[in-house]
Amino acid sequence: MPFPVFLALFGVTSVLLLRLLFLLRRRLPRLDAAMPRTSPPRGDPEPSGIRVAVVGAGPSGLVALRELLAAGHDAVAFEAGQGVGGTFAATYDGCLLTTSSTNTAFSSFFPEGEHVMWTAREYVEYLGRFADRFDLWPRIRFGARVESARLAEGRWEIKVSSSRAGDDVATHHFDNLAVCTGVNSHYDLPAFVGQVPL
Ligand SMILES: Cc1cc2nc3c(=O)[nH]c(=O)nc-3n(C[C@H](O)[C@H](O)[C@H](O)COP(=O)(O)OP(=O)(O)OC[C@H]3O[C@@H](n4cnc5c(N)ncnc54)[C@H](O)[C@@H]3O)c2cc1C
């Protein structure tokens, strides 16, 4: 099949599938019967005395922070951006998730209401409610980019630059480190024929 024809067919099929997905958005069957419901508060856990730095406050960083706190660790997240949500907070208008809310939500915080295909904005709102529910906000440092992390004498030494404090770089020490920076922070563009230099 000639490449332009393939491309046209691929484009049309993709648009039709996305449209179908959008139409089905509010008609998904309830798949959650066997899913765990929102976790009850676990009460105050026994403090472990272990300090943990979480890098990133996208979905992975938020859930890591919540689980570490629930286990009694003294955890803090450093987020380079100004809000939670990671990739989904910075994507294009109209971005619709390809995973349903049933599959995307954390089992510790199941969403109320119908199970739908969230827009990126709805998902970021859900993540905000997750942070509310588990009181994560005071534990997140926004505008704080982790510039480096190195293990020195059994502890992690991390250097953090703050968008609020100009070029200042502060050094912090932690027992453990959870790197939740995702895969989209750096682009990895393959070389191909006819490439226009960026
Ligand atoms: C258009 C699009 C649609 C997608 N749709 C879906 C979908 O439907 N379902 C799905 O499951 N997945 C989807 N994905 C994949 C999605 O990106 C990941 O599932 C999700 O973002 C992973 O979350 P994360 O927390 O690991 O990383 P990210 O969301 O990338 O978050 C990483 C965070 O780390 C921060 N950070 C990075 N470096 C540093 C640093 N040095 N210091 C401090 N902070 C730092 C960033 O600012 C960011 O907030 C989609 C991705 C794209 C681009």
C-alpha cells in the first residue's frame, strides 16, 4: 500500500476511534465491583525516623508520598513545577486519557460517581483531591528542582534549586530517595531522513 494512502487510512481510523471513545465516555459499564474502595484513614502511624525525599509530584510522586507517610516515614516531595499532576498538568487542551478512571485511579482513593474517560484536567483535579484527602500539600515543595543526588556515607545528599530563591541551591540530606520524575522530562527524538533541526 502506498505510504500516503496508509497515512490517510491511519489518520481517519484514529479520528474515528477517538470519536467513538469520546461517545462511549459516559457509557462505560461499571467495572469496579471487585475494586477496593477508598482506604479508611489508617490513623497516626508509628514514626519510623526515616527521612525520604520524593522527586516529582506527578501521579507516581503523589502516591509514593502518600504511601511513605502512611508507613510512618518523614517524607517530603520536591516538584520543579508549580502544581501536582506532572505530564497531565502540562499537556495540550482537550487531552483525553486512554485509560478509564477505574483503571487510572489509585485504589486508596476511588473516585465518586460514574466511571468515565477523564480529560487530563479532570485527572489533575482528581490528583488534587487525592492530595487534599491525605493532607499531602504541606509535604510538597513546589518550584523546587532537584539538580543532583548522590549517596555520601550512606545518606542521600540532594541539591535543590528554588524558583523562588533565585539561583540559590540548598543542600538536604535524606535516608532514602524515591525518583518519580517520569519519562517525559527529557525528549528523545530519533534521527530520521528529512528531519528539520529544532
Ligand atoms: C498525551 C499523553 C497522554 C497520556 N495518557 C495516559 C493515559 O491515558 N493513562 C496513563 O496511565 N498514562 C498516560 N500517559 C502517560 C503518563 O505520562 C504517565 O502515566 C504519568 O505521567 C506518569 O506519572 P509520573 O508521576 O511517573 O511522571 P510525570 O507525570 O512525568 O511527573 C513527573 C514530575 O516530576 C517533576 N520533575 C522532573 N524532574 C524533576 C526534578 N529534577 N526535580 C523536581 N521535579 C522534577 C516534573 O515536573 C513532573 O511534575 C500519557 C502521556 C501523554 C504525554
